[in-house]
Amino acid sequence: WWNLYYRLAPAVQGGGLALEAARHAVAEARDVDPDRPVLAFLVEHNVGSRRTAEALGLRLVHRGPDRGNPDGDATRLVYLDRDPTDVVRAALDALWV
């Protein structure tokens, strides 16, 4: 999969820059290899990141504990631009086993 990652300095957050950059990244990923899904890993409390993923049309395919996070209460979310294939689902499941 393509791992969509966006991190901006706090001074520029909230202005739509992440969404615009992510839209371009998704378009490029689809041009280069449209068969490879676009995926975004994020933690549930990062509301801005969730809004960006959802605004891109990515769909929540996993919600569970974020193993290895120093915050034991953190929840990991995984968004994809399509339904996961069995191969993608197995690879994602392996990350949390």
C-alpha cells in the first residue's frame, strides 16, 4: 500500500494545507500504481488527521489498541481508499498480532 503521511508545524495547522497536500499525494499515488491502496495510520485523538483522511474519502477499516504507544489508552485507526483485499487485511492484522 501507499502510506499517506502528513505532519505540519502547529503554526500552519487548521488552514487546509494538509488536505491539499494529501489530495495531491493521493492523486500521484493513483497515477503511479492505481492497484496499490492508499492507507493512513493515525491515532484516534488526532481529530485533524481523522478529518483529513475522511475528507479524502478514505474509510475506516481498523480501530484498536495502538500497541507500543507509551500512552496505553491510545487507539490506532487505519483508513483505506477502498475495501481491503484479503492480502491487505492479513498484512494489517499482522501488525497487531
